[in-house]
Amino acid sequence: MGMSAPSPVLSFGLLTAALLCPRAAAQDAGSSLAAGLEPAVVPIHRVERPEGPSESGPLEAWAAGRDYKVAFHDRATFVPYLGSGYPHNLPLSWRTVSVRLGEHELLTPGETPLHSAADRHYEYRFAAVTEAYDVLAGGLEQTFVLRDRPVAGDLVIAGAVTTELTAADRTPAVAALTFCDSEGRAVVEYGAAVAIDAVGGRVPVTTGYRDGRIELTVPGAWLATAVLPVTVDPLLSAVLVYAQSSGSAMGSVDIAWQEETPDHNVMIAFVREASAADSDVYAIVCDDDYQNRVTVFTELSASWDSDGARCAFVGGADRWVIGYRRRYSTAAFQPSEVRCHSRSPLDLTPSQTSVGLQNPSNIDAFQPDVGGVASFGSGNRALVVYQRVTTPFGGTTPDEIWGSRFDPVNGVFGTPFLIMHDGSGDLAQPRVTSVARGGPSSWVCSFATYTFYMLGFPPIYKWRVGAKRISDTGVVATGTWWAASTQINSTFEEMWPVVAGNDGRYTVGYTSFQPSAMAVAERLDWPDNASAPTSVLPLETVAATDFNEIQGLAFDLEDRSHFALALRKSVSGVASAHAARLGYSGALTEGPIAMWSAGTVQVTGTACAYDGRNHRFLMAYAGNVSNQDRVYGRAFTYPAVTPATAGGIGCSGTVLTWSGNQQVGSEFERLNATGASAGALHFPVVSFATDDQPITIAGVGAGCRLLVDTVGAYLGPLPVQTGSNPSWSFPLPEWLPALTLHFQDWVLEGNVLRSTQRLSVPFAK
């Protein structure tokens, strides 16, 4: 959880009991899930610590992940679950003993930190640094927040480790530390560390260990030039989901999430290429920390070629849906067909069965995508969109975009229907929003069209991006959205669109050739009952250098403001994976941040999905490194924030509170006032700084004080409102930095003006 705006935040080790997890029981999860297993994280809660038969000692705070529990009192103590084969616990405790910047010690000798706790977050707040812990399903994440940079030099954080486990002493290195039991079995891992600044610059942090003391070192040269605020690395440690020895054999990847089951609630679908004529489809389900992986679907036959794997969840049907393309390579004429596999999330039995969408024999259908419905939503159909052409190939009939509603319970496709036809050129690259809200909620399908343009003589063809809205019953809106860059300059070209959103709020990301391959995004509002978009915001640039392709896009279904994107970036023929976050107008708030980038890496696909249970985004990316095919999963979290706090002395019974996630880029933040009389007039003010001055003028209540700065740091008043419980909308545009704002309401009740306490609200970015 981050502190005030200028605070550098440095992210460090992730403790996990990775090698002693009860995985065998988890593999037999069908019956356990049906019995209603609880979520993997037990929130932080306080318990009495008995000291004797008639008295209790000080309160302790405890929490648990899947394979560990943790105590917070005078220090953080990590206790792995080891099973009955161990006679007693083997805990590992951390106590921060030193924080040095150069030769300057930042901790005061004998200083006792203040404690602060939330459901999954615990802090030890020293005067100069905050030590924080986040309880995750798969491990305990430790972070440090440095509030100032008073001198130059390396930042060295030292912790005293108390445990029966042993680790080999070592000089500082960029690598994890492994702690073992007396038999040499690995029990706890202290993960490798990283620091990242406000513009995505990052640096590895070395970890050293000697005589029970861990030292983390951030190089001073990097820290001196880092752009503040330096923020918690929002990408948790990558998890290797799949690996096989091969040679550049990975294809596309997709990821989906659902919350109707506590475990195995993530699906990753991907393609492996046996040869140029034979690709295979895989689908894996796992927990939201990418553990407990089970391969549930494969399409491996060498008699045909299968690719374009896509996946989604349909909440009203409680089913996963996997869509892909199959091409029968043994036929003299090789048309493709779209196929789907569906399954209950409780079913972990591997399968190879699927059903095909029956088109006329002269139809080639390919490049499918699948739109689902939010968990617990009422919609019980998926929308499958695809590219379709009438054969034989090379004819004059243009390619079109078609769709079909798929019933995942009965495994039946509905009647195919036309989504988009362009008489002057081919349509290609259909993508559909992965999560509709349900009920009468729509999907939006984006596409690219190779369109005829009379720009001069001779005329030319060029690519442009568009989109259509499709209702829950399969009715296509009459209007069409077209990307802005062709309108800005008709010589620009656009390709590879992706789209995300629901409930009328959408973003389309695509590559715009201007002439470099820029990744751009456009936010649009397209209500379910509108024939065309009612609002389109200006085009925003996501990545302007190198060759960029946005391959994944996901929407925060809770704050309805933020989007995350998964980007494939190519430099001199080497492709890497990156993540970024956009705010409510489609502009960047974070990134692009490298997820997988090295000279030997060749990324073939990236994807992302929204995880509503943990309020974060899940990333997946596939590729090849050192002749090994790999699929990784990674969590992309929001920068942590400190809750809003009240301060100063008020003279009114009115209370100010804040609702929202306190993230820059959020449109629906609100300041709320409660407890006033029905006829009260409210005059709230907001400032960048605090103040504390008594107000002793006529008409002002006794003991009232001005608690915000109304001079140099004054931002201004909010609109006057009347009533007992008014509220004020307070959107946070993406261009804002991380900052803290201070609010005070002046309430006129009768003939007396009274003031509330000050409400200080930190906003993260």
C-alpha cells in the first residue's frame, strides 16, 4: 500500500512455500469445489494470544494463503503448512534492523513502528520508511516505501531472519534465496527483488545473506536518476505455466477469468506448432496465482491443423468456452471451420472433443474469437465471431465478418449471421469483447477492412479499423464506428484491432502505421440501445517506438474506468511482451512495462483478463527462449494506496468519507458528506496542502477551524449542494501525478456556518 505522492516505493521478496504445497488434494478438486471450498486467502484478523490460565497477552494479527499462514506482531512471521510428516512448525520471521541510504541511517535507534492493517495488507510504519505485506493466495509479498531521498548512495535494507531453516551464505546477487530443512528439502523461498520508477524504468535489486541477515541493495546510480514517484512493481513474480523443449514452436495465447468457483478460476488457451502445416490447441485451468494447473483440453491430431485458440467464460451457463479454427489438411480443397469446446469449471477431466459450426461446403471460416458473459450474469450464450470467405480462393467475393451465438450447455451453434460486409474490400481480424454484463447487454466486435480509396490516380487499397455492436440476441447495430487515425490522415493505415469493455463503455486498441507501427487506443461510449457510438474520445498513443501490436485488452468491471493491455513489441526482429494500463479516457496511467524481454526471447503471443476477486489484471504471454517453448502468467496489480484519513478538529456533526479505488484514471470517485440536517448548505473546498487556523468571525460556530490551505496550495471549491447526505463526483484524469488531496466541508445549518474534520485522500498512479 503506497504512501504520499512523492514517496519512492520499492518492491521486494515474495515468500512462498512453493515445494511443499498440498497439490495432490487440489488435483481432485471436482468434489471439493462442489462442496463449496472457501477462497484461498483468509483475511487479516486479530486473535488473543493466551499467556496463562486467567489472562491474555497482546493481540496478534493472523492471515493465511493456500499453503502458509502469517502472523503480524512485533515482526512478520511466515509459517508454511508442512503436513503431519513434520513434528513441528518451521517458521521464518523478518525484523527490519537497518535502512541506509549511502552512509546515512534512516531508522532511529530503538524506534517502534506504528501498525496498520486492512483485509490483506499489513504495515509497519517507521518515520522514514514503511514496511508492508500483502497476503496473496500463493505467497506473502513484502514491500518497502521510502518517503525521502535525503542523500545520494545505494539504498540498503537489512532484515534479521529468525528460523530453524538454513540458507547458504552468499554475496549479493539478483536471485531468490532458498531456505531448507535439516534434510536439505527446500521449504521457503525469498523471491528475487526489483525496483521500478514512475515511467517504467526498472532495475534488479541484489539480495545477499550472511549470519541470519538479508540485505537488499538498490544501486544508487539508478536511484539518483529514477523518476519519482518510484512505485511498487505492479507485476508480481512471473509463474511458468507451461514449458517444453522445442524450437520456436509457440503460437497465440489467450486468458480468461471467472469467480463462480474458488479454485481453477483461470483458463489459458494457447497454440503449439508441430510444423508449418500442423498446429495444436491446448487449454489449461489454474488458480488465480497460476498454481494447481490442469490441462483440460487438447486438439493434437496430425490429420488437421488447429490454431487461433480463444477462451471465455459464460456466467449464465456456468461454462468455459474454447474457440479455435480447424483446417483439414488432407482434403484436396482445404477449407477451415470454427469449432468450440465447452465445459463446467468443476470438470477437470481432460478432453479432446469439440463441435463445429456448420457452414455451406464452399465457406472458409477462420480467425475466431469468443465473447463471454460476466460471472453470475444472466446471459447463457457466448458470441463467436469469425472471418468468412466464399471459396474457391482467389475469387472476387470479399471476406466478411460473421457471428454465431453458441449454447455452451448443449454444445450447439446458433444460425450464423452477418456482422460486417464491405463491398469495396476484404474484412479481417475480428475480435470481440470477452465479457458482456449479461441480460440485455451487448458485445462489440472490432475488425480491420482492406478498403478501396480514391486518393489520387491510380487508386489504392489501405487497411482501416472499425467496430460493430451486437446485442445479446444477435442483432447487429446499424451504425459503424471507424478509427480516428484514418480521419486524421487518409494515408495512415490501421491493423490488428482488439476491443474490451461492457455496459456501454469500450476501448479499441490497434496498430496505426504513421508510418511507424504505433500502438494507439480510442475510448468510446456505445449504449446497448444506440445504433452508433454516442461519444468517442480523442485518440491516445500507447507506444510510439518500435513495432507494436496490442494483442490483449481487458476492462476493470468494478471501477468501470481502467483498461489493461498486453503488448507485443518487436525490435530488430526480436519480440518482447509488455503491459500497460489506461484510464477512463483511454490515456496511459502506467507503462508500457516489460514482462518478458531479453535478447534470446521471442514472444509469439500476449493476452490479459480482469480478476475481480483480487481487483487486478492477469497477464499471459507465450514464446520461445533457448529452444524451450514457454507460457507465463503474471499478475498486474494497481499501485497500492493508503485509505483516506480524517484529521484536525471539526465543529460540525457532518462527516466526510471517500468512495472509489483512489487510482488516477478513475472516473467514478466520490466525496460524500453524511450527518447534516435536511436543509443544510454545503460549501466543500479542496487543497493540495493542510492548514490549521481558528476561525473566530461572526456567523461561524465556536471552535471551528480552517484545516486546508486556501492560499498557495488551494485547488478550489466544489459545487454547492443542499441536503443531509450530498456527494460530489471527482474524476481523476490520467495526466495527474500520484498525489494527496485534502477536503473540508463548510456546512451552513440555520444561520451558523460550521466545519467538518479534514479528509485527506491519497491517489496512486
